[in-house]
Amino acid sequence: MITLNINGKQQQVEAEADTPLLWVLRDELHMNGTKFGCGMALCGACTVHVDGQPTRACVMPASSAVGKKITTIEAIGANPVGKRVQQAWAELEVPQCGYCQSGQIMAATALLREIPHPTDQDIDQAMSGNICRCGTYQRIRLAIHKAAGNA
């Protein structure tokens, strides 16, 4: 048994220590907001926060998350910054297919907590590991500026 702090709640799961956190979230806890994209930490679809830092859940062993605070897309709106990001995403209709958007929102929220008023360069650097196959990068950038109060 592994005990994880997910979205402020202690969750016990029966999983091998090397099971990726993504599969614990999706398969064991049925939290399907975090997506599987590439399985190699290259696309960002599986981004969650671990102790406030954007982390690729597809390559993080569940045992490495023990004792840490994990936040998923399901709870990011409880954070004031995350709520602003989600509102900006909806207002600007950022998603096209939507598959990558939970990872995008998680990365954007982490950026805005670190840099409340980012420049385009800050945004490009922070979001560079999150791929959007639909190419909504302009809307993503605008939504981040809107959530920051820059737009």
C-alpha cells in the first residue's frame, strides 16, 4: 500500500512502488483529468503539481510522491491562481480538441505562481514542454496574460 496526499486528501492505493503516478491517478483513483500523451515526459499532457512544481506524472514513480502534496487538474480551481487560469481558458475558448489542456493549465498555473506577470518570453519558456497538437499556442499565451491581469 502506498499513501499519497492528492488534492488535500490522503489516498491509499495498492500499487507497486515503480508504478507511474499517472497510472495510480487514472487507473486506481479514477481521476481521468490528467492525460496520457507520450509516456516519456515530452508532451506535458500528464502534468500535475508535486509540492507546487509542475511534474510529469507519466515518469514519476508513485513511491517518489509519498510525503508530498500532489495537485491535479480536478482541484486546481480551488487555488486562486488556478481558478483565474481556468476562467481565462474558458473565456478565450483556448481548447480545440482539449486533450492537452489539463497539462497546459497546470503548467500555466505553476508559471503564474512563480512569475505573477510574465513576459511572452517567460510564457514561451515555461510552456515549451507542453505540446498542443491543435496549435492553440496564441490563445494559450493570451489566456496566461489574461489570468495574470496583463491583457
